[in-house]
Amino acid sequence: MYERDISRRDPGCVVFLLDRSDSMKSTWVNSQETLAQGAARVLNEILLELLFTSQGEPGKARHYFDIGIFGYGLRPVAGGEGVEPAFGGKLAGQPLVALPDLRDNPIAVRETPSVDIGAPPSRVPVWVEPVHGYRTPMCQAVAVAGAHVYEWANAHPDSFPPIIINITDGMVTDSPYEGASLEEWAQRLVNIQTSDGPTLFFNIFLSPAASNGVLFPATDYGLPEPGPQLFRIKQPAAPADDHQRAEHRHDGGARGARVRLQRRRHHAGQVPRSRYQGRRTRLS
């Protein structure tokens, strides 16, 4: 289980559920950046890193992943409250996008300060903009994304299982949805599987309060609300050896999962450096 390499023949699938409710307008401690802005910024960085990871040569992304982003709360395109794909521009309305199409269709390219002192700004593509409004229909987000994940898994039966990452700051407001609780919708999601195992479901809980953060908690003790509920809808991590325990800071009861990682260096000038650079899923 969870042994399959990600390849162009058997690509992976990564889906983000992005909270766009009104509470995402809160700002981080000692910062003018809102939770919505921080989540969108980091999500764009992750997408860029996936492109770096999957390029065979500079400027050309190989089809190692299909990517989905579903915003829930405010719907900028359809209007009102609900769930919709969060891509904009030419990708608007598409539930899953192949990496080469993602690379070719950012909604903007913006300059950001370089992490290297004295270096010129980096030009960084943007695919997701920060928005916020309305309530938090998390159950509906899991249901909508799950339908597309189910279709993807059926079309890629021998791929590494889909990876779903829910980014949220608030309490679910639509449980039960269509007669099922959040826990039941999450269970339906992780019941979707390929020959390599069940779908992996992670939660990233955002809080504007000052905190050291908790990474791969083994219990829900001490987690602020709605942390305990989010903890219960994740599956336990695969057992880790001593090196992986130190690397990922979790124990055998932690909620999460591990994937095989290996180091890679980019040649100077090939890509801008980022804090995400240098680590990738095992590709072949």
C-alpha cells in the first residue's frame, strides 16, 4: 500500500479544498496579511513547486499530476455561497487540470522579493486569488471534490492514490449535508481507492492566533476547535521508521501519511529558489 511510483503513465492526483468563508478575512498575528491571502500565496507556491518537481527540462512540465482546487464559501464565478473550482482565467470551471495545462495558464505573473540578499525580484505565476465571504460549506466541498476524485481513481486504477488537502480556519456550517455528517462524507472520500490504497485526506487548520503549531498530532488533545473534529476525519498515518519519525515529527498513531521523498537540486539559474525547493515525491 502506498508503494506506487508517480509516473507519466500512472500520474498522481492532488486536490486542495480551500476555505473561502467570511472568517478568512481575519489577519495573522503581527501581520497585515489575511488568512485568505496567506492560504492563496502558499497554495500558489505549492503549485509552482509541483511544476519544478515535474519538469523534464527547464520550462516544460511533464504530466506527473492532475491538480484540483475547490473553493468553498464565496463563489467568485457563480456568485453566492457554495463550492466551485478555484482556478481562474482559461482554467476557470475545470475541476482537474494536468500540470502542463497549469503551467501554461496562470491568471497573472507577479514580481516578489527574492529570498537572496541583493538579488532581483522573482517573477512568480499566480493561479489562485484570495477571496472570502459567506459561511463554510465543508461537507459540500468534500462531496463535490469526491465525485471528481472517484472518476479520476476509476480512470487511473494503478496510480498512487489521490491526495486531498483541506485548508480551513473555521467550523463546518453544513453538517449534515444531504443526510450525511462531515465524518461520513470524509469516510466516503477515503473509501475511494486505487490498487495502491485508499485516498489520503489531510487537514490544514489555520488560526490567526499566535501558536507554535502542531504537526501530525497523535491525539486531538489540546487542539482548538474545530481541530478535534478535523482530527477525527483523517486516517492514521502509515508506520514510520526512526529516520522518518525524526524527519516528519510524528509517531505511529499520528493522523496523516507519509510518501517517499528524495532530494533534488536545481541548477543555478534554472528556477528561482524557494523554501519548498529540494524535496519531491518519488517520480519515475
